[in-house]
Amino acid sequence: MYTNLAIPRQWSRLACLCRSLTSVEGQKLPQAGKSSDGISPPPRIPRGPTDILQALAATVGTDPTAAHYKYHDDPYLIPLSNFRKRSYALSAEAGKKAAAWVRDQHPELFTTREWDPPMKMKTPYFNADPHIEAFAPKPIYNDESKVTEEDLVYTIKNALLEDAVKVFELLGGVDNVNEELKLYLLQLICLYNEKEPISNEWIEERWFSTAVKERQSTTWKLGGLADKIFTSMDPKTPEAYCSLIQGMAKYYQAERAYALSREALENNIPLSTDVYNSLLVCIGFLKEGVTLRVEALLELLNEMNQQGITPNTGTLTACLRSLSAWGGGKTLQNMALQIIAEFKNIGIEPNLSAYYYLLCLFCKERGPRIDILSGILTELEKKDSLEPEDIVDTSFFITAMSVCSEHLQDMNLAERVHELLMKGDNYKLVGDAYKESIYYRHLVTVACRHAPFEKTMGLLDTLIPNIYVPEPTVMEEIIKVLELGGAGERLSESWSQLVVFGHARRLRLVERLLEAMCACISYQDEEVKAKIRKSAADMLKFYQMAEERNENVSTRTPVQKLSAAALSNIIDLCSTGEEPESWEAIQLAVNELGSASGAGRADVISAVATTAAKKGQHALAASALTYLAECGFPEAMSASVDTLSVMLNRSTEEVETILQGTDLEGKLQESAMAVVQAYRMSKAGEPLRERDSSASSSDSESSSDEE
């Protein structure tokens, strides 16, 4: 019915509309003014491209139980382990990098731009209006490229260090480039020490980058391009001196940086505040001993005063950084407090980096317990928001939470730190994925150790698994809390969490979970007991399947078997039920006892032998008693008598009389005869295997260390 309607494509009108909207958007509205009718419009507030989206998001709030938006909204595709989260995010970004590579290597394939306004002429490459730099293919420079100084400006402006060096060489090096471009290139090289930085475009790569502790050693490239450019500059400007000194100090070429600063002062070349800040950081490399280092630091501060250089927040941070790196003790702590007081007198308040170094100085791992964090939080809570000023600012919250967990062991302070992090837009200061994981590790640990049970469970439900996936040590703390709280249902769910989180092969963790289940199962209701038995049986099947898979496929790290103590715990848990699946697991566990390390629990195995005999599973009872006898447990004799009493439907006295006989072959069934053999072996006191109760724990410890 719609085929007869004529729908004209009025592209010209649409083009006019787009132009008018563009012109309206570009108009400069008055900041304030009055109209003829007396209505005063409010001053114009500059808005960013995502301000409206942020305002809408603020009305909804965040759902901590939901997965991150970068993962698909599908329960079967949402990664729930640290490894899978990292692989998922980096794989998605690898696709973007591949697309960017195709765009850069083959720009001739992209002859039109989809973001052009309507009615524009489709000409290749640069026809977008306005031109979108991020979508345009990046230029490629090689030995045959014809370059100009504009190319050098482009590479320096976009921090393309390797391309900038290549263009610089193509232009003729230090002899054919003007002094201004030399200075810009020198600043870029000093900032990155001739190493290509990670592009800000790859967010996930920066977020999941491996956290490597900063090397406190000289990494500056002596005699590199920076030194050559500086030597060729004539005259050497203050900016050149400042750039080179800061670069050397940043990469711990302390002696050369300090000597260059003396040379600048002798030539009456002024130095900036940032230069002195960088010298304050590396002053400790020039002197030995705390006393000499403190004197050198004070000399630099006095020199700044004599030169009329105004200190800033970075100066305070640099002083505290040096003091915290020189150790601890009352002398350095009092010096730090004195410096903070002096800076406050001139109107300079500490930032997050300064507070971070203050915590490092006062809250040593093995030092006395000093509560300086409370005062710091009181100061920070007065602010509406915390703005990042230094990259070290991202270390404050993880260090503060570490102090709450390990040093002060105070849950109330931990809650204050967490509330401060969640206030406003402060979460951006959590840092990267590694720091975020450390932060939540300390938060969950202090909650498990020092918070009420209900509060701890609420915190775990909020954080796990979408925000934080516990490490094995934290999972052990969680299992301990669940055991003390008698949370049998949560303990039964912990096994599935271990599988999902990738911790199911952690033998020590699995054995700890089995111990907690055994301690709690006696006072649980029947429904929870059934769940615990099912989890225990699943553990046994998981390790059996892993062992079979390991036999079929050779691997470097074979899957370790469950110890005899762990198998005994599974037998103990499954023996409380009547389900066929539970007794199948018991049969499998008893069969595995012979090849397991360590020794099982004699009381559990004796009890299950008697119970199996009552259920008519005589072969299972005989296997259990044979294991007891082979291990030399003294309980094997009494357990054999009780089991034979059930099998033969005789009293224990009659059974003992029968056992005194010598000619029992052919008179008893095979299972009963096996019990008799176990009795005689135990009575003779000659076990076939040695009991090593420490083997299980040692194996478990070694597996944990290897993993």
C-alpha cells in the first residue's frame, strides 16, 4: 500500500538544516545580559560533550552487582575471573588495534568518510568537515619520506617520539632544524627518555598494564639524542637547561643533573620551581646517611629562597618523597611534620601524593602503631572532591586501606577510606586494575578479620564477583569467616565460586574449604546438608576428571591429587546422607585413599565402614578397613570386630571367638574374609604403608608456593 507514495528526498533542505544547526552551535552566547522585558538570563556554563550523559547517570546511580559495561550483557558471556576479565578486555582492544593498523598501513582503501555532512563532495582522505583527526590515517615516515618542519611539529604535538626522531634525522639533524623546534624535541625526549609512550587511545592496555615497581636506579641514556641536541643549542636557553635537568633527575642521573644545575647558576641562568622539585627527589643519591641527606635537602630549600623561587605543592611532595625513601624513625618523622607546618604557613596544603608519602613514613610494616591516618581523613573529608595532581595520587587509597588492614587493623577507618573513595568522582583515583585489586583485597581482609558477620556478608555480596575477584589468600579469609559464622549454605556455594574464579586447582584452598564444611555440617538443616554433600562430591569428581585429562594430555604442571585427609573429609561429609550419589562418592574416595599422600582420619573411616556394612555394602566396608590396617591405625582392630558383627549378625563376643579360629577359608564370604585379614594385619602390627601425617600439609604447602 505504500508503494504508490512519492517520498521526495529533499537533501538540499536537510543540508541547510545541518548548516544552520552547526552555525547555531558555534555562536557565542553572551555570558550575562538583560533583555528588553527585564528578564535576566543566567550566565552561560561551558558544557563538555558528555556532561549531559554524566548528569543522567548521576540520577540513576551505579549498580555494584552489575557487570562492567564493556562486557556483554549476557550471563554466559560475562567473565567472572581476573584472567578472563583481562583476556576479554584486551582481546576487544586488540581488534581495535588491528583496525587502526589497517587504517594506518593502507589508507588508500578508505576513499570516503562516513562522518561527512550531507551534500558534501566525496573526495579522498581529508574531506571531513570538520576534520576529525583521530579517524584520519596517521602518516608513516621512512628513509624515503619527504618531510618538512610541519611534520616535526605534528609528531611532537602528538607525542609520537619515534616518528619525531625519524623526522628530525630526515631534516638533517641538529644542523638544519631551528632552535625552537630543537627545544620542543628536547623536552619530549627528556620526558620519555627516548622511549615510545603507550598511547592514551588504548585504555584497556593501560588499565591492565603489569604493575612494575619503579626502579630506583640510573636509567638515563648518557650521550643520547637529548645530550646532542642540548650541546648543539646556541645560546642555551633557561628552558633547555630546565628540560635536561628535569629529565636527568627523573631517570636518576642525579650527579649529572646536580652538576648541570650548578653550571646554570654560575652562568646566571634562572631555574624553575619544577627543576628544584626534581633535584629534591634525587638528592638522596648524592649523600650517604640520614644526617647528610637532610642537610642537603635543607640547603636546596634555602637556595630556592635566596633565588626568589616560590615553592608549590610539588615542592612539598618532593621533600616528603625523599624523607620517606630514607627510612623511618623519629628524626625523619619530626622533620616531615615540621616541613608540612612550614608549607601550611605559606598557604600550601598537602595533596594526596604528600599524604601518601606521609603514610609510608609513619606506618612502617614492622614499626610502632601510629594513627596518623585519622587526621589525614579528617582533612580530606572537608573537601567536596579530590582532584588528581600527580600520578602518585593513585597510590594514596590503596596505601590508606593497607594501613587500615595491616597496620591499624581498624574497620571503622577502613569504612571512612571507602566512603571517601566513593564520594563524588573520587573513584578515578583508584588507579589501574592492579591497584584496584590491591585496594579491595585489603578492604575485604580487614572486614573478614574485624567487622561483624552481617556487615562482612553484605560487603562480599556487593563486591564479588563483578567488582572484585578474591585472590586465594583472601578466599581463605572468607572461608574462615563463613566457618566461624556457621554459614553452611554459603560454604556450599564457595566451591562453585572457586571453580568460576579459577581457584579450583588450588589444593590448599580446597582442603581448607572441606575442613570448614566438616566443622559446620552437624548443626545445619537437611536442605543445607544436602547442598554440602553435593559440593563435596563435585570436588572429588572435578579432581578425578582433571587427573584423567592430565593423563591424556601431557602438561608441565600435573594436577595434584587430593590428600588422604581431604578424602577423609569428603567421606565424612557424604556419609551423613542417604543419596546414592553420596555413597558413590564415598566408594570413589575410599578407592583413592590407597594412592593419596598422607594419612586419613581413622575415626571417619572406621565409622563409614560400620555404616556401609549396615547398608549392605560389604565390599566398601572391607576396603575401608583394609586401608586402616595397612596404615597401622590401632582403630583397625575394633572397627573390624564391629563391622564383622554387622556382617555376620553376631555379637562382638561371638565375632572375637570366630576370629580366634585359624581355618576360616571357605566359611566366610569374600568381603568378610577381607575384614578378617585386616584384623589380623592390625593385630600383627605390621602395616604395609607408613603413615606420614605431615605429608599432606607439606604437599599442600608446596603446591601453594608453586602456584
